[in-house]
Amino acid sequence: MAPSKISGNTKPRGGGKATGSLSKPFKLAPETLQPFTLFLSKKHVYITHIDSKPRPFKRKIFAVPVLLNVVVALLFLCRMYYIGPYYLDLLASALGYSNSTSVDTAGSTWGQLALVVLRRSFTFLLDFCLVIFVWPWPAEFALGRTHGNPVRWRWNVGFRDQEIYVRRSRSWGQHVGDVLANAEGRNALMTYVRLATSPMLLQEKTGYLTMNGEWDLDWAAMVKAHALVDDKAIALDAFRTLVLIHHREFGWLCIDMNLGGNPKEEDRRRQVFAFRDALAAVGKEDLFFRWIEIVQFEASQPGGFGEEKQVEVAQRIRDLFQANGLDFDEFWRESVGSEASAGLS
């Protein structure tokens, strides 16, 4: 079942004049997106982007969770087939019918009784854990209804050259508050958004792998987005790296994160990939990913990524590179052609 359809009026309550109260980088979501925003929950922040990676690559990526969940489901069914008769015998024994699970308490020693209790307790605990923690994996993968499921998504969408991915914020999205009035909430939001829309992330990973501790994929919303594009209700380009957040007064707001029209962001992107290529050329590409991980992790911590924190993180990065025989500042200048400070924040 798809998420509840909630009103997503993109017009401010006070009419056109209220638009002037919006602070950058927020703006009213285009009315053309209304068929999509009507489908979204107001409690979450959403990010859409288009994945243009080749279809064969997407098939290989999706095959991994499919095979994993098939194996888990088969093992679970085998366990049920094996243990089912045992539980039926236990039930029959409890109802007074003697069978192989019945215990002669009068003729058994305390040690024997303790062994029976321990063995059965372990069996119950094992099967309880399988039902509570393991079975939900294949069940949600194929039958999940709250936000759809991967199987239904692929069944409806298939594999395409250009696929729309919709990420939904996890619990943090419900605590950012009024992002227009609350600077702390706005800064937290922008930190999460910048990390989730970084060129390196979108370039290196297919959309299926963008799930993490902060963002989950909304399968039902992805099916809806593709259906709207297929019906020509919304253009595909409308979903290119877009952030959507609902505001109580203004309705749905968006932050257009497209990088194509921003020279500074384009230059930043060029520098990042030039640095990665230079590290790969000297056999140190792992340092690139460790550098990215440090910056992303620290930027997502409570308290934000202020000046003092940036200085501390910069020193950690320099120490990391120094321990691997590279001077970060010098290597950045040689490979990128700008001051190293750009790569430390």
C-alpha cells in the first residue's frame, strides 16, 4: 500500500506576497510537481535524482539483494519444514497426548530436566530471533506495504537508462523544525542535504546504494514518479537532484541542487575528481574514500560543521595523508591547481 495521500499545496496561505518571506536557498515547489507532492508525507524531507548508469550495471547491483533474500527465505522455509513437526508435537504433548517430546518428570533427574529446559529454551530463542530479525528482510523486500518494496518497484519500473530515485529522510527529518525560522534546524538540514547530493556520492554510487543511516529509499514514491513521467504529467528533468520539504505556512518548498548552472559547484566537482584520479595514479585511491568518509562523518555530527570543527578535521586529514607518505597540501596543489584549503572542508 502506498503512503497516505496528504495535501501538498505549493501556494502560501497568505497569497503571492508571502513568497517574499522565503529565505535562500528555499523557494516554492513548482506547481507542476503537485501530482507528486500530493503523494508524499509532510513529516519527511525528500531528495530526488536521476541515475543514468547503464542498465546491465543496475541489474547486477539489484541481483545481489535478490539472491540474498531468496537464500534467506529458502533457509527460513527449510527451518520451518524441519522444526514444524517438533512444535506440533510439543503442542500435542501440552494437550495431554504422549509423544517423543513428552518428558517423564517423575523418572528424570534434576540434571536431565535442566538439560531439556536448556535445549528447548535455546530452540525457542533461536526461532524467535529468526522470526523477529531475519524473516522481515525477505518479507519487506517482496511484500512491504508502508513505503512500497523493491520487488514492486522493479516490477513496475523495470530497468531503465534513466531512473528516478526518491530518498526519504529517516527520523532526523521530523526534528529539524521550521527551517525558515530556526537557523540550527536549517543548518542541520543543509548539512544532510549537501552530503546526500555530493557529486562524489551521485557519481560513484548507483541510486540503489544511496540508502544509509540518514536516508531511505521510498519505493512507492519512485513508482509514482515514473508513472507520472510515463503519463507525461511531469517532465523527467523535474526530478533532477531536487530537495523537497514541507513548511506549515508555505506548503512544499524545494532546494534545486542541480550543479550544471553553478560554476562554483562545477569547479568544486572538477577538483574532487581530479584529486581522486591523482591519488589513483599513485596507488592511494583508498585515501580518497577515507578523506570523504571523515568529512561526511564529522559534518553529520551534532553541533554542525563550524570553523573550529573544520580546523580540527583538516588536521586529521593532513595527519592521515602524512602517515601514508603524502603531504596533503602539496599533493592537492599539484593535482588540482588550487590551495589545499578547498579540499579540507
